[in-house]
Amino acid sequence: MTADDATGERGFVSDLLFTDGLPRMDDEVGYRGAAAARAAGITYRQLDYWARTELVEPTVRSATGSGSQRLYGFRDILVLKLVKRLLDTGISLQQIRAAVEQLRVAGIRDLSGTTLMSDGASVYLCTSNDEVIDLVSRGQGVFGIAVGKVLREVESTLVNFEAQLPDPVDELAARRAKRTA
């Protein structure tokens, strides 16, 4: 399914984790691995491992061989940061994979009202305050991660990167264009 069918935007949405009102996806715009890792607060080694094991793959451009660069979109960086937060709380990668898949399947529209809750072993997706209260009252939810807050953190981090770098979107393409000009 193309984005034209679902949202009126260009590109594919079938593999996107979120299709709500986040910044527009453009096939040519993305952040290189180092910038994505910094914005998510992870190491480049983690980023590479998660891409190779298909936990979080770049949706703008994947690596196609030696010398090629992955480009991560805003949504990818948001997922990277959520994965990092879950890891920091002691959740296993196996449970995190299940949570990321649950988010994909759910097709959440309103991230500001979404909370990931966990009891330390499992991750639960809550889309209302009532669901959060229900989990906590049953003793299943020990801690939560407000997705909307993480979204704002990623957004402000990327805005700061863009202000610091001459062309944070695709430095490699800019260098190639400069050489051919």
C-alpha cells in the first residue's frame, strides 16, 4: 500500500511503525547512522546490531553493500530511543522485539496518549489512562514510558542537530553532489 492511498503522502507506509502526524517521510531525507545513534542515545555498535537483526531497520535507505550508508527517518529514531529506554529498565531484547511488533500491528494514531507499561518481564501497550490504571491496580505495571514525551525529546534533539550541522539530512549525498558539480 502506498502512502498516497492512506495519507496522501509519497512513499510506503506498510513498514512504518507510526503513520500519525509526525514529520513527513521523504524517500530522499534521513539521518546517517551516527546522527541517529546520538539522537537515540545509543552506540553505533548497538544501532548496527539492531539493524542487522531487524529490530529497528532504517526506512529511508538500508545498507546495500560495502560503502553504502543507512539513512534513518524520524520514526526510526523514535523507535530506537524507545528500545533504549526499555533496555535501560532491564527488559530483555526478546520482550522488546515483541513490544515493537505490537506497536506495528496496533497501528497507533495518537502517540501522545500512548504508554508502554512493564512489570519487568513483559511489555504492555496502553492507549488510555484507564488501561494504565487497570495494569497498575492488578500489579502488572511497575513502570511506564510515555511515548509522547520520548517523541518530543527526539524531535528537540534532531532540531539541535540540524542547527549544528551544515546538512544533517544526508551529508554523504551533499558531498557527492559537490564533487560532481
